[in-house]
Amino acid sequence: MIRLEKRPQPSRAFAWATPLLAVLATFFFGGLLFAVLGKDPIQSILTIFWQPLFGEFSFFYRPQLLIKGAPLVLIAIGLSLGFRAGIWNIGAEGQYIMGALFGAGVGLAFYPAESALIFPAMVLAGAFGGWIWAMIPAVLKVRFGTNEILVSLMLVYVAEQFLASMSLGLMKNPEGFGFPGSRNLQQYPSAHNAELITGSGMHWGVVFAMIAVIFAYVLLTRHRLGFAVRVTGEAPRAAKFSGVNPGRLILFCLGTSGMLAGLAGLFEVSGPSGQVTIDFNTGYGFTAIIVAFLGRLHPIGIVLAGLLMALTYIGGDIAQSQLGLPAAAIQVFQGMLLFFLLAFDLFTNYRLRTGRTEAA
Amino acid sequence: MDLSAINPILLIAALMSAATPILLAATGELVVEKAGILNLGVEGMMIIGAICGFAVAVESGSPVTGFVAAAAGGAVLSLLFALLTQLTLANQVASGLALTLFGLGLSALLGQGYVGVKPPSMPDISFGFLSDLPVIGPIIFGHDPVLYFGLMLVAAVWAVLRFTRAGLVLRAVGENHDAAHALGYKVIRVRTLAIMFGGACAGMGGAYISLIRVPQWTEGMTAGVGWIALALVVFASWKPWRVLLGAYLFGGITQLQLNLQGAGVAIPVEYLAMSPYLITIVVLVILSADKSAAPGSLGRPFHASG
């Protein structure tokens, strides 16, 4: 008879081994999935995880790792603060869109003026856009006790409609021959989030992601606010006694994650994407949830998880063009990863015991 | 703009149809939450139901078989959630999200060959001359069988929860799982069954969208209906008849904004399309003051060792 016994303290070893186990299990079952789809499983896995890093065209793919990883890490860092405190911002996708719209809006408003101040103004606007969008669920939760999960998620759909309206209306390129979508910010030097080092994939979003990681690390380990975040998540009652103001914590966590998601959106729209279009958002806000959990809600872990997820995006694209693997297969793969992670997490808090069950 | 093009009788008839996916999913989720489980994977189970139902209906030529397959698909996916939360004691919020993300991906994968395919249509139930009656005819006697099934489901759930022993056990498990366990009820078994029931209902709700409402398959076609269903359970303070009321309210809003789009109102289409989501938020705000009706153990993990 196998039974579960709660560990007196969560196992630190398992806390770090779980993501690795989950990745291995996902490799295995992902391989099975690819086999079912009629692809060679080993070759598929190699195409996704090996080729972008060490394959023939890796010089082209490696920079992509930073380009795709930066928004994931930026968003996931913000989400992890809230998740730690039991504050669930599920609407990062919406905040990402609003950040992009606010930022691009500022940039487009100045077109064609050239000034070194335009890009910083866009960054501020992007952060503000994401922040204000996250403030809606935050204020509603603090003021009325409304469920932040549902509100932040509903706002994703609202933001998507808003994006459609903007790219077909107000922000549409007047010289775009009637095509939907804004002017291309890549062709507007003052607003372009260009690569800082040519060919490296390094843009301002990557820099901000690094700053966010350091900021989160210091906050969580060295600052009183980080202590409040951790205590609230682990023991809400104790948090109250230690003088944590729950309302202020909600505003801080949702606001910060919204701001970071907004920044991610702004750097994307002014850099790699370049344009406000109907299908601008590609699900980074949702994938970042997986990144946050896979990274154990820890800043360093999130960097590693963000890079891994970026790899699945890039490798997925390659597998799509070379092996004809459907795009959705990668989405399933990512979902699977989260499943296994949550399942294996059992061993962090519980121990398997074999032997006779004692009389209860 | 021509508002006279909106016929109130047809609007009511159509809103009942628009409400059915939300109604089915929300009724299922109500039972799940009554058992003390918060499954945020409704959206994922719905979209899986949508594609399972669609694919099977197309292959078999029978929409009824499609609906059965949709219920099975939703239930199987929900079993994953049950495994995570009941067996490996994972966080319910995170597991529900995982279910939604996984379901959206898997449905896109399964649905690749079905884009642009037309499913077999489900004929409306014929009530003979009753369907030709003015006003009541189209509203009460002019629908497909699944819509009536949804209404009966609400009645059945209400009756089972209120009058039967099974309903009492389910509510006991949801209110206080430790006490229920001490009384000898199988908490995990009850909850797993409730989760599967919720999955089957959500799956049928999804299939209603892909087989009857649209009827077509497109990726991500549930577009947040699952989340609205979750909000609806809160709105209904966990009472079946109020789920019905809420579903018709949301169905009405959805249908009205579609009709307004059709009538060419001066408001841009995107802003009309936002309205169901915005109204959900407003309703949540108004009702969130009162949480007293929520099951006591909602969202808390259960482990027999205590």
C-alpha cells in the first residue's frame, strides 16, 4: 500500500528537481505525441531543442532566443510576485496589448518628428498602459472584493477588441493602401526599439527584463515588501499580524505585473513586430504563466524557464517548416509541461511511503 | 441604422440559443463548485468538447453522437484536472489554468482537418401546430433538442442538490471536507465524479457552439464563454435557477449586440463585441459584496491525513 505523508517542510531538493523531471516527462510524452502525428519523435525533439542552439543556422536562431525570451521573462517576473502572494493576474495578455497600444500611440502621434525623447516617452506610456489595465482588477478587488482572476481575464478580450479597433481605425497607416495595421515603427528611427548590438537579438526589452529580474530578486530576498509578498502567500493570517496591508499588496502586485507586461508589449511593438496589427498578440501573456510556474516563481528560475519556452517557440517554428509539425503541437507541448510540473510538485510537499496503513 | 429590423420575438428565441452554451457549462461548474472544487479549466473543456463533438458529428453524420462525444471529451479532459488536484494535490487555480492552456492547444491540433467543413445540422424538435403559434411558437416550441436538454439539466441539478441524498453528500463535501471525511464519505470520489460531470457539461456547451450556434470549427472559437460561465456561477450565488436567469441575461446581451451589429448601429463593431465581457465585470462587481453563499471548502485542497 502506497500512501502520501506530508513533509514537515517542503523539500528543497525536490523543489528544484521538479522542473527538470517535468521537462523530461514532457520530452517523453511530447515525443509520443509527435509519433502519433506521424513524425519521428527523436528527430522532432532534436529539431525543436537542438537545432536552434547548435544546428547549422544557429547563428540566425540564437538571437531569437533573446527576442522571444525577453517578453516572457518580463511578464513572468511580474506574475510571479502576485502568484507568490496568492494574487492571480491571468490577464497579462491584455496588459501586454494595452502597453503596446499606449506606447505605439505616443510614437505614432509624434510621427514624423525625430527626437531622442520620443522612445523614452513611449516606454513610459507603455508601462502606464499595462499598469492602468491591471489597476482595473486591482482596484475592483480592493474596493469591492471582486475576483481578480475573472476580471483580469475578461479584460483580455476587451483589450483584443480594442486592438482590432485601433489597427483598423485610429492607428491605421494613412499611407498603407487601405491595409489594416499601423505604420511600421521599425522605419521610424526615433520610435524604433532597435538591436543594441547588431545580430545579437539584444534590444531594450532584454535590458529591461534583466533589470526586472535583479529588481525582483532583491525585492524578494532583501526588502520588507518582498517579505510581505512571501508571507501573505504562505501564511495569510501571519501576514495580517505582522502588519501587512493586503489592499496595498494587491495594488502593488497587480500594478507591477501590469506595468512589466505593458513594457513587454511596448518593446515588442516598437521592435521585433514593428506594427500594431489585429493579430499582434501571440499569447506571450498566457505562456508567461507557464514560465512563472516552471521557474518556481523564483527570478533566476524564471530566466531559465523563459529561455526554455523561447526555445520551444523557435524550435516549433523550425519543426513546422521542416517537418510539417503543426503549430498547435507546440502549444500542446507547453501545456503538457505545466501539467507535469504541477503533478510532480506533489513530491515537494509530500513523501511517498510504502508499507501497511496504520489504523486511523 | 434600422432598429426596427430587430424583431423582439426572434430576439428572445435567439437569446435562448445564445445562452445555451453558457448555461450548460455554468450548470456543470456549479456542481463542481458545490463539491468544493474550483475548476478554472472550463474554457479548455469547452473547446475540447467543441472539436470532439464537431469531428465526431462530421465523421458519423449524426449530431447526437457528436454531443455524446463532446461530453466524453470534456469529461476525459476534466479527469486530468481531477488527477492533478485530487491525486497529486496540485493547486486548483494553477491546474485549471493548465487545463485551459492545454485544451486550447490540443483542440487546435485535433481540429486541423476540420477548418471550413460543414457539420450535419440538428433539426429542431417538431411540436406540430404548436410551433406555428404566434409569439409562443418561436419562443417556446421552436428549438433544437439540446436547448431543451439544457433546461432539463438545470431542473435536474436543482432537484438532485436539494432533494436527494447524493446531493446532500455532495454539498457536505463542498461545505466541509474534513467533516464529510469524518462521517465516512469518500471526499475524493465524490469530487472526481463532480469534476467529470462538470467536464461533460462544459464539453456539450462547447459542442453547442461548434455544431449549432456557428456551426463551423475555428481555433479558439469559444472566445471566453467558459470564463463567462465561471463568472456566472458567482453571479448565481451557486443557485441553479439563478444560473438560468444569468445565462439568459448574458445570452440576451450577446444576441442583442450581434443584432445591433447587423442593424448597423453607429457604434463600431469592436465596441459592441466588448460589451458581454464588460457587463460580466460590472455584474461581478455588483455581486461580489456577498460571498456568504460560496461553499465553505471551495478551492481548498483535501488530504486525508489532515
